[in-house]
Amino acid sequence: MNLTEEQIERYSRHILLQDIGGPGQEKILNAKVLIIGAGGLGAPIALYLAAAGVGHIGIIDGDVVDLSNLQRQVIHFTPDLGKAKVESAKEKMQAINPDVKVTTYKDLIMASNARDMIKDYDFIVDGTDNFATKFLINDACVLEGKPYSHGGILRFDGQTFTHIPGEGCYRCIFDGPPPKDLIPTCSQAGVLGAIAGILGTIQAAEVLKFITGAGDLLTNRLMIFDAKKMKFREAKFKKRDNCPVCGVNPTVTELEDIEQAACDLKDA
């Protein structure tokens, strides 16, 4: 292993795992992961990936910390009100692990910049709560051949799956965003704060499994949970030949901004 004594101690619980060990931890230290959204999902994802030692983490969010965020966005504290979310997140990530390089993007991901933003990262994490952005992330990752983790929360419910090139994507399940106003926003319907933590940590685990090769990823499986009943279930799907972006004859070959019909990024 090429780890220092301090790193061996810091990451000792990973190193003890047979499926990770020293070589797996070195893979984590050399990995580059981009988190899109520094809100409810992005908060636990960022903290756990930084703590795990992911060497380079990018984080995108164009918003500032608002008082209503603090119920679930645990990376932000009361003194951070009014601060850019990416800067607030970076401070906490580097406080928990100063070895981690954090690149911040105080911006919104759009058709014009998405492919450039993701191209240099090994894995992309969707921490948004916006249907238009979710389809944009999916399409950008498919077109760039990037693996990514999808996540979504509302009220007491959450869902997630992992896409890797050659396997089913978000459009294999849903052709496109729902009609405007069909799905309520987070600010309209509410969300239990802890739901963000449940789903975000699952997404972080998928990232670390992908990097190290440990275990089975949530590919071609949409995992859905209902926290009121505390029940988890899977909906299996597969890559569709007629998928508009990853199918045999794709119709989505360029990125396009879609009108946002659900939660704003700040509500994630």
C-alpha cells in the first residue's frame, strides 16, 4: 500500500474489510466524483464521500443557504445562512477530511455546460429534486459514457438506482418529465428531513461500491422505500432498445433544457 501511517489509521475500518482493503482504499483516494446539488441528498453524500477519502470531489449548486434548508440539509449550519451552499459544503467536507480536494461550482447545470462539467469525473451523483435536471443529468451521462446514481425524495418516500454505461438509464423507466403541476413540489408537499439522509447514504454507498468493485450495484433495479411503513421494494427494469437516449436508434443526441416542472434545486 502507498498509504501514510495517518491514512492507515484514518481509513482503518475500510482497510479491515475484505472486499476493500488497502487496494480498495487507494482506489477511493484516486477517484474523482461529482455531486450535483448541495441540498438534502447532496449533504450526506458529500459528508460520507469526504470522510471515506474520495480524492477529488466536485460539487455543483447555484443557491445560498436558507433557513428552511436546515431541517434536512445537514451539511449547512445556522451561521451559514446566506452563504453559497457549495462554499458551506466545502468547509464541512475539508473539516472532516483535509486530504480531500473539493472543487466548487456555484452554478446551475444546464444543457450548455453539463457535458463539460461531468467529463473529467469518474462518477456522477444526482442530488437534485427537479425532474428537468434529472433528465438532463441522465442524458449527459449517457452521452458522455459516465456512470451515475439517481436519487429522488418527496414526503416520506425515496427512490434510487445506479446507471453504468450499457445498462438501463432513467429514460428506460420514464420517457420524459411529467406534465407541469402533475407532481407537487417539496415546498408544497413537504419532505421528512431524515428521508434525505436515508437515501443520500445509500447513494454514497453505491459510489464507494462502484469505485472499489465491492458488492452488487443497483443497476436495472429501482429501489423504492416508504418510510412511513419502513418498507423497501425493488422494481426491476432493463435497457430498452427503443429508449430515446440509450436505445438502438436514439432520438436524444444533443442536450436540451426542459422547463422545470417540479422542485427547485434549493428544495432538494
